[in-house]
Amino acid sequence: WRGLVRALIFGLASNFGGGVSAGELWVVDPHGLSVPELALLASLQGNANRTDAALWVRGGGSNAWVLEELREEGWSLKTNVDLWAAVEKFRPQVRGYLVCDVAEASLNVATSLAGPRRAVIADVSLRHRLSALGWPELLDLRGMNESVAWNSFRKEFVRGMAIHQPVAKPLHLRDFAVARDAFTFFEVPAADRTRWIRELGSAVEVFGWGVAEDRFVHEVSLGGGMVIPSDWALNLSALQHLKTTIPARPRRSEPKPPLPGERFVTFVITDGDNLQWLLNGFVESKGFWASAERGRFPVSWELAPALARLAPRVLNRIYRTATTNDDFIAGPSGAGYYFPSDAPDAAGLAEAGERAMSGSQLEIS
């Protein structure tokens, strides 16, 4: 009977917050960790989550949402895990460490290689501790910048995506870069940024953000890529594996034709192409999705189509908690943020947008 009840509970959960079998998730709280330890944690998480969700970083917004839903579904959550306990736990998934200086470009080089080399990032201050634990040193990358890394190791990086992240952010988004074997860079000449994106393939997804919006998006667009703002994203390496059925979004009835002289006013909450905003402030802010006034009048919300693929449980909950007064549209560029006038293959980017929008029920029809 217990087994039957448990199966029924998980069956119901798959229609709401769940969709995958309950498992074990180790949860590390990043507060109080040093910058070198944050970089180590990100790279360890990326390697641990290459094929499944196993290691989680505690955070707010949707990170808290998803963690609570997993607990309700019966997942075994090892909470408040010490970083070094996690290092020992996930040692079998890692071959060794890469030495870098987390205050310099070599952090991005180490991030780029941590996935392909199945390694963790070790600031020079952590070198001796990891060595004492029996970890082998694979490479010393200090003094190497992203240009040297691209010229030396480009064949090791996955095609179709890149990570654009400053070294001032040692934790956020880097787990995703490691899990996907993605080239990571930031402060480089504009011509290199455009060329590298072009050489990574067509409709390249560039995760992260830049310094100046117009110039950054322009340079990515010239390379045939699109930006997916995500520089403050946590746990994407785990969220992508937590599959679930996306429920049907509420649909409003067609409005009556306007009378002569009548005008319609539409309220649209923008910035929905910003993936990290949707994962963080958007879902918990009383001025946005968490507002007590939501549902009392019609509003259109912009959403990133990438949610369906990268954080399906978040999209599940948004649609599941939506009212008939909540309508949804994609950001103005579709799958990502780019300038069609700059793109060498705007039609190809539009097709990518159509596929992404259809998968997230944001189709234009």
C-alpha cells in the first residue's frame, strides 16, 4: 500500500511541480564562502550536474520555489552541506583541478576548460588544499587570457553557445558553462567577440550580459548570435534536468471588435527576455508576479521561451498559477535578444525563435 500511495503522489506531482523520479540533491549555501571557494563550487556543480540534478546552490526566487517542490515530491535533500564535504562527495566526477587567479581573465579560461577537462577551478590560494586531498593538478592557467584559450583549445568547446561573464561574478552562470563545455569570455576586443560567435555556428546562444547593452547586442548580432540575459542565474545546470510537463497556459477570449472611435489600452510587463530576472526578482517581487493585485485586471507578461528548455519547472509554476487575466508573450526578438538589421541570417534566427516560442506556448497564431 505504501508503494501504491507513493506512486500516486508522484503521478500527481508530475502534473504539477514534478515530472522526474525523486532523487537525492546536495544543497550548498554559498553565503560566507570566499571568492575562490565560490568559483570552486560553480565548477564542482557543473561537473556533478552534467547528466542529472545532483548538486544545488541555495538561493532566492525560483531557486527556493523548486527546492521546496522537490522536497514535497519526496526528494532526499541534503541541506546546509559544507562545500568541502561536497568536494569529497563528487570527487568521482572530477579528474583534477585547474589553477587560475580568480581576479583575472584566467578564471574565464579555467571555466571554459573545466567542462571539457572534467576539472574544478582552483584559485592559487586553494592549490595546496586540493593537492593535500590527493587531487592532481591538470593545468596552471595563470596569465592566460580568453584569446589564448580560444586559439589553443577551441576544438574542446561546444558549438552553438557561449558564456559572456565578467570575472567579478565567480559563482553565477559558471555551473552552466561547465556542464555544457561552453567557451567563457568577457573583456575582449569587439572584433574577436563577433568572430568567435560566428565561428561557433549559426544562431549561437550567448548567455550572460555585457557592459553596454546596445554595443554588446550589436556585436553578438553581427556574429549571427543572440543574447540570453542570464548573468545572475543560479542552478541552470540542475534546472535543465528537472523535466516536467508544461501545463496549458490560460487563454483569453478574443476581444470584441472596437467600436468607431474606440481605443484599446494594453498593459505589458516587459524585460521578459531576461532569463535571470525571471528566475529571481520577477517571481518573488510584490510588484510583479507575487503581487496581491495580479489577476484583478488583464496584464500581458513577457517571458523568455528558453524557460521551457532550461527551467521547465519555473515555466510550469508560472502557467499553473496564472489567472485568466494573465496573458503571455515572448520578448521582441523571439528566442533571444538580437538586432535583425545586424544579423547575417535574420531568417535563421527567426526560425529558431519560432521553434522556441512554440515549445513554450508563446506562438504567434
